[in-house]
Amino acid sequence: MKFLISLAFKNLTRYKRRTLITAGAIAFGLMMYIFVDSLLLGIEIESVRNLKWFETASARILNDDYWENRFQRPLDINIPNPDKIINKLEDNGITATKRIEFSGDLILNSADFGEDGNMSVVVTAIDPKRDFDVFEFGTTLQKGRFLEKNEDAAIIGSWFAEDIGAELGYWITIVTRGNGGFYEAMDLEIVGIVNCPNPNVNRTLIMMPIDVADEYLAMEGASTEISIKLPESADVEEEVIHIQNLLNGDGLTVMSWKSMAADYLAIAEAKRGGTGMILFLIFLIAAVGISNTMLMAIFERIRELGMMRSLGMSDKKIRIAFMLEAAGIGLIGSIMGVFLGIIVNFFVVKYGINYGDMYRDMDIGYRVQAIIRGAWNFKTMGIAFFAGIFMSTLVAFFPTKRALKMDIPSCLRHQ
Amino acid sequence: MKNKIITILILLSLFIPVAAFTLTGEEIIRRADNIQIFETSEASGEFQIKDRFGVKVSTFNSWSRGTNESLIEFTSRAERGQKVLRTEDELYLFYPDAEELIRMQGSMLRQSMLGSDISYEDMTGGKDRISQYDVILEGEESFKGNDCYVLIMTAKVRTVPYPKEKLWIDKETFLVWKAEYYTKSDRLLKEMETLDTKIINGRTIAVETRIVDKMKTDTETIMFMSDIKINIPIDDAMFSLEELSW
């Protein structure tokens, strides 16, 4: 066996160029596999994070009847005394903020926007003092300033601003229905534009101060939701039960982000099947590349194989020697592939890939805006490493077996 | 002393007829509502929806019973078969192409009907305003040569769409010649004006009405009503969900 290992090693060093080219092909395939896996995993992680940071928070308290009517955004199905609940949560070390979400028509006037128009929008009224403790808008300001209490002002998403041609200082009018059903119209000055990494939010976001919305909509201190931030390490489902117990009924329901984003998660799960297929195809391409180079390597050495047989070396030993050599190429390729994968991954994780405006007007489902960042997945690297060696060894088996079926003169005459 | 009393009585008697025949704001509204409420009614109509892109015409047939039941069926080519049904508590929309019945609620009620200046709610809204508004008779004005009462109605409840309405109601026929609809913060939302009338069964009824959404520019909707028949027999099933999707 020692002789066979030594023979395989010598062969590897004897044909340096061939060894390097074959191992390079393996390395490239594995690097691509690691790279694509990193990107797909990164999208998923960032998407979930952006979902929690800008849409759902970790959990949300709602009126028992709100969720089933959520698409109507009813103001009369509300939380009557949110401040009391927030104080109670704070006493238990839980950060929370109240919000009012309502739908309306956005009226654009030609004086500011060049032409008149109107469109359906969803407005989120926030507590300017507390909202950024729960949501992560604090770092997203692109222009202007954040909201202050008691001002007829709005902050909008940067994509939304681009779509409607809005600038700081422009006035928008929201026509909506107040608590009960009466019409109300409010003029709001755009004081800030935020560039939210969550495209779904950035495309539609309009925020205004909650005390102003309360007055216009006759909410009398009520809110439609209380959003809660939990530590990343927290078991959300367990915390939801804990908060539900704290509320002691009161006609309120606590929902985790997973329950609220069930549709998204179902889509993500389906996408995961798709990404699995993509990875499989990448793996297949890498495997075909490895097989091809190994086949070439074996076939061009059939004469050598015939000579070894004519000298009396057993078929079994020849097969083992060739497979050991293939495993060696696989090992070199895998080391190179994983190393290259780590280098590429480092840049993808740190800087990401900016695919710019490619998906600007497309909803790809994921809550990721222009820059896609990768994620470290050491399991994938391990799989890639061992798969590289295994595949090389495996694909060497069949051409060797075929060559060994040929008679010795045919092997020696093989071109 | 006796002469003084007689003089006062004579003076008072001069004022009695005036007080007796002066209508209150509520009474005016009640009468205005009454001329619009029929046991049953049937009519054909047409919308002319004008915006910056041009004029779009939609035709419809409508039926109503009492204050809270009505059915509108569109007959124009683009919307043929679409129906809007208002029952006591609900509003339904039927799309024949999709064979889909939609219960309108929340923000859906606010949506413009066929892109007009009229929302679904405006078209089918109940007519009993007395129970929902405080009415103040603000004064009298002549509107297009018609002597009118000018009334301000302020909502008592939050469940009505327009928190404030200003109406010009004909002193003789109690027809609403003009109406302005305001938001809670006093913004003018919509304006309605009667352009033409017809006397049917002794009542003066608006047959041409202009509605302008003041939140939009360069838009108006003119509604024509024709073939109005009132207090005719209408099958109960007309206002049922089964009939809607039939």
C-alpha cells in the first residue's frame, strides 16, 4: 500500500502541469459552489433581518380581531390604552413602541410635483421618541431629518420619493377615513427621506408622528399595534407566551414575527427548494468538470497502464494506484477550492455585490435592496472539501475499470 | 293698563304666524330626505366621467327600496353586468367576468366607482341623515335663481363619511341644489350641484347632477337619470345575494 501511495504521489509530481490544471478545474467548481451557497444564505439571513428590523419587529401586540381584518387596516379594532401596556412591558425589561397604521389616498399637487395625481398608500404613524428603539430606521436617513412630535410632517422611503418625484419641503395630502369612518384630509410636509434596506418598505414608506395622526383620526390615545423588540438570542415563541401572560387577556393577542410573516416564510421555504436546486446544479457542473478532467487524465495514460500490466502489476493494484492519484488531485483541488472560496467569500460577506437598479422595480420576495451580502457557511465548505476528493476518486474508478478490461496490446497501442 | 295689554297681544299676534311657519333645520332636512325616499324606485342612468384624459360614459340601471336597499347594474359595454348591491348593513360588488362576489368594507368603500368622482359609498349611501347629524339653519340664499335654505350639518357620530356638509335646499321643492362635503378638519372634499330637475309624482327630483372631487383637479362626474319610475312593485329577491350573482 505504501508503494501505491508513493507511486500515486510520484505521478502527481511528475505531471505537475496536468495535476495543477485538473486540480484547478476542481477548485474552480468548488469555489463557485461555496460562493453561490454563501450568497443564497446571505440573502436569506439579511432578508429575515430586514423583515424584523423594518416591518414586523420581533413581535407585535394586536387587538384579538385585528389580524383577520388587517388588509382593511381598521382603526376601530385597536388597542385602547397602549401606553399602559408599554409601561408594563418596560417594567419587565421589554422594549416596545406604539404605532397606528392606516390606509388612504395620497394626493399630489402640481405646485410641488409638476402634475396632479393620487394613489393608494399605507401610512404608519410612529412615536418619534421610541420607534427607533424597536425598529432600525435610525441609520437609514438619506436626506433631511427625522420626525418630531406634534408636527404635520412625514418621512418617506427613498424609492417612493423617486417614484413620485418628491423632495424635502414638498407637501403631500393624505385623504383617509378616521376612527369610525369619517373622511379626513391631512397635509404633511416631507421633512426626511430614508433609504431603507428593506425594498418593500422603501418602495412604499410614509411615516408621520403618532400624536398628529391620533388627533386627525380621533384615536383618543389608541393605537393599532404595539411593536416589540426582543434580543437576537431570545426564543421569540417563548417570549410571546410570556408577554401574552403579562397582558392577562385584555382582548389582545401577541404575534411573533414568524406568525406575521408566515406567507413570506412559506415563500422563502419554497425558494429554498429552488436554491437547493441551484446549488445542486452548481455542484453537478463542478462534478462534470471534475469527471471530465479526470477522464481525460486517465485515458491519456492508458498506454502507461498497459505497460504496468505487462510488467506484472495486478489490476487491483493499478486501480488503487489510479484512484489514489485521483484522490490526491481531488485533495489538492479541494484545498485550493476551499481556500479560493474563503477569499471570495470574505469580500462577498464584507462588501457584498451591488446589483444596483436591476431589481429596482421588481419584487423578488426577499427583503434585500441593492447590495447582496454573503454569509459564512462552514458546513458547505466541509461538504465541498470532501465532495471534491470523493468525486475525483469516484470518477477515476470507471475509466480505470474500462481501461483494465482492454487487453495489454490494445492498451499499449492506445493513442 | 288694559290698552297696553291689548297692544302687546296685537304685536305678539303679528309674530305668531311667522314663528309657526318657520321651519327648523331638521325639518328642512327631513323634507329634503323625504323627497328622495321612495317605497320603491327604478331608473336608468348615465355617468359622464371627465378627467384630463377625456370623457368616459357608463350607463346603468338602478332599483331601490326604502332608505337602505339599492341595486345598481351597469349596462355599458366595458362594465356590463357589474352590480353594486347595498343591503341593510352591507355593500357587495359583483364582477360577472370573474363570477366573483366581493363584500365591500373598510377602505374599499372609499374607492372611486368606475374612476368617477363618486365612491361606492356615495352612490349607495343611506338617506336618513337626521339621526346622524346636527343641523343648523345658517340662512337663506338664492342659488341659480332659486330661493334656498342654507344648512350646515355636523356629524353627531363618527360613522358617517362626511363630518360636515353644507347644503342649499330649495325653499319650495326641498330639492338639494348644491351640497359641499367637508372633512373633520374642514377641508372641502366634494361638491355636488343639481343641474336639471324633473317633477315625478308631484316631487321635484334631480335628473342631472354634477359631482366634483375637490381633492383631484380637472375631474368631474355628471350623472343623468332617466326613465324614473317610483313606487312600483319590485320583487323582494332583487336585493338578495342570490340575485346579485345570477
